[in-house]
Amino acid sequence: MKKHFFVLAAILISSQLQAQQDSTSLEEVVITSNKYPKKQSETGKVVTVITREQLEKSGGRTLSELLNTISGTTIIGANNILGTNQTVSIRGASAGNVLLLLDGIPVNDPSVISNYFDLNFFTSGQVERIEILKGGQSTLYGSDAVAGVINIISKKPAAGTFNIYGDITGGSYNTLQQNLGFSTRGKQADLSFNYTHLGSDGFSTAHDENKTGLFDKDGIEQNTVSAKLGFQVSPKIKATLFSSYSRYKTDLDASAFTDDRDYTGLNKNTQAGTSVVYKHKLGSLHATYNYNKAQRLYVDEPGHISNPFSSYSRADYTGRTHFAEIYNSWLLKNIEILAGVDYRFNNTDQSYYSTGSFGPYTAPTLAAKMNQFSPYVSLVYKNNTGFTTEIGGRFNNHSEYGNNFTFTFNPSYAISNKVKVFANLYSAFKTPTLYQLFDAFAGNAGLKPEKGMIAEAGTAVTVAKIFRLRVVGFYRNTEDAIVYTYNPALFESKYLNVSEQKNYGAEFEINYSRGKLSIDANYTHTDGETTSAFDGTGSPIGKDTTYFNLYRIPKHAINFSLGVQATKAIFIRAQARSISKREEFIYGSSPEILKGYNTIDLYGEYKFDKVFRLFLDLKNITNKEYFDIRGYNSRRFNFTTGVRFQL
């Protein structure tokens, strides 16, 4: 496996080419880094953009598959069956330490243990672009932004009287997806609407280790709708109403290597909100409110009994979030100021019932809530010599654990229009979740937030829009990390602030685009360790011990992409991905090694005119068998084909 990495690394260095599915120049304008539009050349933060053009040239791919090609980013389960519960990790961070944003608004699910949000609720046809901002971003975005944020920016109404767009795709596992949307924009108002349907027979979630051939297929049926209505109240004031609803039902298996033919999951997400933007001479004032409701229902019917102790079970989880924020930016000649405050209210209702050989069992109902109030401020100074620095802080008041403070220090220096160096220091935090605080068996109302100290340094080199190189080293130390503990002597489990986690590594990215050729590549090295008085199972070991903690995260990851615009109508791309071996956590036993793997994909499209685009995407063409999660299948060779249109 090491030989493959050395060969690929040599190719990357010698060719001086890059691939991240991102031919971004330093002059591209981004929003996520400062909450207002800013050129990448003017910020020392590490930002990557997946543009609309790249999304259009990735027909049939999920957002998880696209994010998985970004340096330092791992979506665990991205290539398992559709509907798989996927965990987002940046630079080795554990679940829930990457904050997802929808149009700059935090989204999460307070009913899950780690507070993450289900990526399956997003469909690529509804997305305009994606901005990935790495490093500790709690000053601007609050809790959970420990390793970074991913801002999914929805499609905006296009100029013109009426625009219709959509796609129809089909492929392996009897998968069929239809996406249809329209938008219109006038002087006083604009409107956009999008609907997506997805259906797939799928394949067995669990791996049939003994090759019995008896495991059934696990499919998915999903419907997603979103709408946005904007009003130009005055030349300086615009108000927007937005809403979305997504519902999918998926077949599940009992556990790793274990089939279940009548176990299903029903997942629903409802969002609605409003925003008002007032543009003044020095900047803009933003006010936003968003309501988010996530529901999960898991039912295991008695028809097929995979577990002799449970013939029927029903688990019902609901999480609700109210988010309100107001902030203002002042953009002066050499100084930029951002000041704001946000309020978050989370609550959850959870219940579980089962019956089996030991009779019926009803778990204690969990009904809990918490709120946070957080003012923050950020100041950016820049001069004419190329020096820019950002200093900021956030004060967080939490209804359960009290107060904490985070800061940001981001200096950078542009040596010329071609070279930039930066060295950033952040602090960040993750609040305890409602489950960790109030679960009847393991909850601990005395938990403190996890506190992270993050450092990164690097350089970016850009030659016009032809060549771009970025090298970044990173380090993150998290104190008061929350872990699940179990004392077998007392038969007692509890969440405690007991460990210290360290993650460190480096990212190497190159982009080359000239004429008909575009080459993108990236390499990420990630390592880490945990120091705790509890072992990997949560059992006490009497003294602090250090052990490796990057479960399911590869130490080495390489992505490579070569695209050729053969003619005005024909585009062809080859992609390769190489992942090193990983460790899989096994409760009560030593970790198991997941083998490394290499995959190759081929993509081609033909543009008939400005309206229609036909594409074919061949994935894992070598039919490689690999596992991102022990005991659960990943996709072998599969394909997607379809047509996109825009009228």
C-alpha cells in the first residue's frame, strides 16, 4: 500500500498539477470566511469552493461523494447505500465537530448523540455552490465549528422572466432520480422552487460475510421540496422567506454482518425562516430566523427476527431548533468590523419500546431542552503592503453549563499577487448535547463544553488562473473531551469530561487549468491520539494512557482528477482515490484494521446546446471491494447516466 502512496505523491510533485475538483483562484469571492463577501486573497483562512460549474459536471453524484474529494475531508459512509447515516470529519475530528450551514445558518439535529445533521436531506440539484472553511470557527459560528464549517448555498433565482431547470438520472441498483425547478426574478420580487424525487432498490446494507446469498436489498424512497420568495422592500432593504421539506424512507439491517428484512427508518426534516438585509454606505445589516425540525422513526417489525431477544421495536426521535441572529458589517478603507449576536433554542423528545423473549420493555422518555445566547465581534485590519489580520471573540452563555469564551487570530501576508503565507490560531468549543446531559442512564448535567485550541500555518501560490498550490500544516488539541464511560464493578455508565484529544497533519493541494486541460490533486496526512484514564470501551484503567483515536479516518488520503474539454460539446474526466488502512473501533476488544483501497472513476458529458447536457458517470470501474465501516457494504462498480436541462 505504501508503494502506491509514494508513486502517486511523486506524480503530484513532479507534474506540479492539482486536483480537488476545484480550479479556484485566490481572487474568488467567498462568504463563509467572514460572513460578508471577501476575496480569498484577502483572508488567511483555508477555504475551498465547489462551484456550480463543478456541480453540473458531476451529474448523479451526491454531496457526500463530492465533499469526499476535498483535502482533509472524510465523509464516512459516502459510498455505502443511499440513505446511509453519514458522519462528516475534517482533519480527523470526531462526529459533531464539523458544523453544517445552509445559506450561512447552522443546522443540526438535537435528537442525536453528537448533534450532527443528516447530509441525506441535501440534494445536489438544489445547491448553487459549497464553501468548506477549515479550522476552528466558533467565533463566527458558535458551537460545533471545532474543525471547520461546510456552507451549502442554495440556488438563487436567475435573472430573467422565467427559468426552468432540472435533470433525470438513472443507474445501478434500479436508481432513478428526477429534479425539477424554476425561478424568476424581477425588479421588486423573485421566486424559486425546486422538487427532487429519488428512488432506489439498493443492495444489502450489511455485508454477507459467509456468502449465504440470503441478505435482502435495502432501498430508499425520498422526496424533497424547497422554495424561496424575495421582496425588494426598498432600494436598500430586501426581505426573503424560505422553506424546505425532505422525507425519505429507507430499509435497514440489524447490525454489521446481520441482515434484517423488515427493519425500516423514516426520516423527515422541515425548515422555515426569514431574513432581512439592509445595505448601508459602509456595509450591511442582516437579521435571520430559522426553525428546524428533524424526525427519525425506526421500526423493526416481527416478521423477520434477527435478534432473539427482540421481536419488535420502535424508536422515535424528534429534535427542534430555533435560531435567530442579527449582525452588521462596517467595511472601511483599512478596517472591517463585524459584530453580531445569535440565540439558539434546542429541544428533543425521544422514546423507545421493544418486546421479545424477556417481555416488553419501555425506556424512560427523554424530554429535554437548552438555550444559548452568544454575542461576537470580529475586526479585520489590512494595509497596502499586503498584510492582513483578523482578531475576534465570542462570549457564549449556556443555560446548562454556564459561560465560555473563544477567540480568533488570523494574520496573513501577500508577498505578491502570487504568494501568500498565513499562520492562524483559533479556540473553539462544542457544547454537550441534550442526550449527553439528560439521558436517564448515562446523562451528566454537570458536563462542561469540549474546548479546542487549533493552529494552522501554510502558504498559497497562484499564477493567474492557471496554477495554484496550497500547503497547510494543522494541529488541534481538545480538552475536556466528552466520552462515554462504563464501570463494570458498579454496572454504571456515564458521560464524563475525561480525555484530551490531539489531531495533527498536513494538506497538499495543486490545481492546474489551461486551455482544454484541467488537473486537480490533493494529499492529506492525518494523525492523532487520545489521553484518558478510560480505555477505548469507556472502562476505567486507573491512570492516564495515550492511544490512537482516529477510528475510520485514514492517515493518508489522495485524490486525483484529470479533465479534458475535448471539444466545445465533449468533456471527459478521470478520477482516482487512494485511501490507506484505518482502524475500526470494536467494543470490548482490540480495534480491527480496515484495509486500504484504490478506486478509479470515469465521467463524460455531451452538451447538445445551451439547453441540454447528457452525461455518463462510471464509478469504481475496477469493482474494488472495500469497507468504510466494518460489516457494511460499499458500492462496487456502478454507473449513473442522465440528462440535465436549463430553459
